[in-house]
Amino acid sequence: MAEKTKERYHLLDTIRGITLISMIAYHASWDLVYIAGVNWPWYMSRQAFYWQQSICWTFILLSGFCMVFSRHWLKRGLTVFAGGALVTLVTLAVLPQDRVVFGVLTFLGTAMLLAGALEGVLDRIPPAAGVAASALLFALCRNINRGYLGFGRIRLMLPGTLYRNLLTAFFGFPAPEFFSTDYFSLLPWIFLFFCGCFAGRLALKKGWLKHPCMYYNIPVLSLPGRHSLLIYLVHQPVIYLVFAIAENVR
């Protein structure tokens, strides 16, 4: 269900721009700790974990939400997936000890392609029910990378034979030796993406997209939000360059 409009919902760009700034700050902090060797205990805290999760959750939900406007999901999905492949290749070549395998771009590209291919099926599900079901499935599968379904004390342990190789890692079942500094498998994250998809459909159905706040523009934030893929691809090399210059100056 693509929204046939040339209108620009600046609020979405602004949210994406704010999240990009947060992501850049988080990755700069990561570089300080793991590359520059800065002793920063807070970065290992639960608060820092919540910071990281707020970034990835926002990106995934927003990407799913924006599928309601996507008239070129195949091109977009392939482009984002290719960006993820590029990140993997570069990190394997330059920083193999900090490699990114099945990172967020690889996941988002896959999710876009899957949601686009299933558009007809998703359209037949009532949006509110889709949001609720997707949220529940995400919660149930949240710890699938760790070997079980459920949460809290309610756990269903999964067979260890599922966690075998690189292919199973892509779906959410990483082998014990699998390592990636940025890992977003199809499960459980596809359900969070679908939650965003159904939220976008619900907003369209209820007319929420016509609210004046959707058109409020803060250029300094919405502009980077409109170029999120490019910024994602170049921000880490720029951070490395800034740190290298700072080190030489010092």
C-alpha cells in the first residue's frame, strides 16, 4: 500500500536526523573506548546499552513505517543491502577484528525486500492487529540469538543444532564462534520492522499523516535525515580521520 503523494513528511526526516546524530555520537564513543583505549566505565553500563537500543529501534521502526510511501521498494532494498555488503567488505579488509557481518544495513535491505514482496499479504491484515501481533512476536523472539524464545522466566530453549553456520546466523541462529560488532539477524528484528510497517498503514488509515506536525520542518535536522544512507556509510571514516588528526595535533 504505497501512499501516492509527493508531499514530504518532514517530521519523519527530523526524527531520522536526530537518530543519526545520536548514532554518530554513539559510534564516536565506541571508537574512543575500543580503538583509542579510553577508560570510560559508563560506556559499559546498562544506560549506554539503552542508548544503543534506542538508536537501532528507531531506525528499524521508522524504516518499516516509511514502507507505506515506498513505490520503489525493490531498488531501495537492493541499494541498502548493497550498502551493508560494502560495510562488511571494508571492515573485513581494514578492521577484521572489528568486522561487521549482517549489520543493520544488511538487515534493513533484506527487510525492505521481504516487506515489499509480501505487500499483498500484509495489506490483508488489519493494521492495529498487525502492530500488536508483530510486537508480541518480537518480544517472544527477542532472545533467539541467545538460544531461547520467551522472556523473563518464561523460556523455551531451542535446539543447539539450529546454531550452526553463517547461513543460520543470518536468520538469527549464530554459531558459538560467530562474531560481529554490529549484528541484526532476520529474527527477531523483522518483527520490529513489520511493527513499523503496520504502524505506517494504521497512520494512513486513521489520517494521522495529515496532522500539521507532520509537515513541520527543522532543516538542520531534516536534511541529514533525507540522506541517512550516505551519512551512515561515511560517518565512521570521518570519525577515524578526526581522531587521527587530533592525535597528530596532540
